[in-house]
Amino acid sequence: MDAETLYFGYGSNLSEQDWRDWCTARGYEVPSMTPTGVAWLPNHSLRFHYRSGGRKGGAADVVPDRAGTAVPGVLFSLSEEGWKRVNEKEGDPDYYRRTPVRVLTSQGELVEAITYTVVPALKKPHLVPPTPAYEAVVRQGLQEYNLPIGHLKSAIETFESESAVDYVFVYGTLMQGEQRWPQLEPWSMEVASGAVSGGLYHLGAYPGLRLDENGTVYGEVHRCRDATEALAVLDQIEGCDAFEPEHGLYLRVPVHVQIEGGSVWAWTYVINQLPDDARRLEDGRWVG
């Protein structure tokens, strides 16, 4: 495996301690597994349908799912030795197999990576609950990176549960009272003021958000009654390209939104390419 390829971890390998314990138990030097940032695997859900002999219970897998779902995790940089040990730990190719994926980073970028998915022949058509110890390892790893654990809880409780992101953060013409609010209104169940880190740009009749910049952008967080249907409408409005997302006008990504009393993860739309004449709105607020 090319050491420059990034690894997307979503389960036990989110825990540095679990990685160290596994290597040490086998007498290996512990290769570095350097996190490069949190990321999300879109259109996938977490699933427990495989029994791991080593874990003595269910072990995590990711499976393709509908729009609006996404599995949180972390991108890691590995050395050649690191890839060798991860392959061994995951049981490639007999139990899990290396799988190329495209993930969304917290900077609003689409990145090629490798993850591991369960070999089809080993998948059960029912829930295989993980042990409390394994669940604790995955939960701790997610919490170490300030990632949500709701998808983990639901996957343990219900077979074929969806790793849904039901919130949408809007900051321009989709906000209440703005030109395109009527197209979001039918799906909005709850709304709250919110803010994300990034830069906001005036693009003429509408704004554009960039997450890879310093600053604060203010807007609204809406909880949607049917995220799949809502996103189908919003993707069309925002010019998202389902087949070549990086070539659309906007890219839809999960973002960490600060709200009064806490925070939520929500979908938002990031402008792919800023026009040369784009003007930054230093106060981070759009006024149509």
C-alpha cells in the first residue's frame, strides 16, 4: 500500500490505546498512525452484522445507504509498516477487505482514501451485538475526536439503522425570510441560530461558504423531518453534482455547528470554486 494514501478509520482504530494494545500484544513496534483530521463517509451507515472471533461479538462495518446518511471517522497517515499492521489487524483479505472510498473532510474537501469493509460472505442478515468492551473502545475513539456517537448507539440497538444527519445549516438565501426559504420550509421541523468556523463570500445574488479559512459564519440550523427528501431539493437548488461532486457549484458536507447551549453536526453547502471577484463578508453574515 502506498504510504501516501490516507486511511479512513471509523471503528476500533479510532482508539490509539486499542492500536497500541494490539501491536504490543503481538510483540510489534507500534507504527505511527497520525491523524490528519476528522472526515465523513457520505451515503453510508454503520452496521453490526459480523461476528469477530477476536472481539467475541459484533464488529463494526460500513455499508452503502441513502442520501443524508454519513459515518463519522478520522483520516490517518500511515507508514508502509503501519499499513502492513493495519492490514493484519483488520484481517485483510479474509475478514475485512481494503475498500477505496471518497470522504468529506472538515475543511470541505472531497478526499480519496482506503477503509476496510467486511467480506460479504461473513455478513449476517441480522444484528450481531458487540460486547460492551468493544462498544466502549469505539465510543471512546469517537469522543476523543469530538465526533457524535448517535449512529453507534442506533446501530447497536437496531439492525439496518441509518447513520442519518438530520440537520442542515444554511447561511444565505435559504434562511427564514430570504428568497429561497419557501423551498426549505416544508421540511423544517425546528430552527435555531448557529455559527460555523470559516469564511463567507458575497457572490452577487447569493453567498458562498469556505470552511478552510479563519472566521465565523452565522446562519440557521434546521432539523428536517425527511433528510433524504429535503436534501434532494436542496442539492438541486445548490447545484450539487451527484456523480462528480467536486465539479458542482457547491459541495454538501457535514459541519460542526455551534448553537445556544451546545453544538450539532449538520449538512451545509460549501462553494467549490470562488470567483475572482468574490468579496469576503468580514462580519460573517448575509443580508439579501
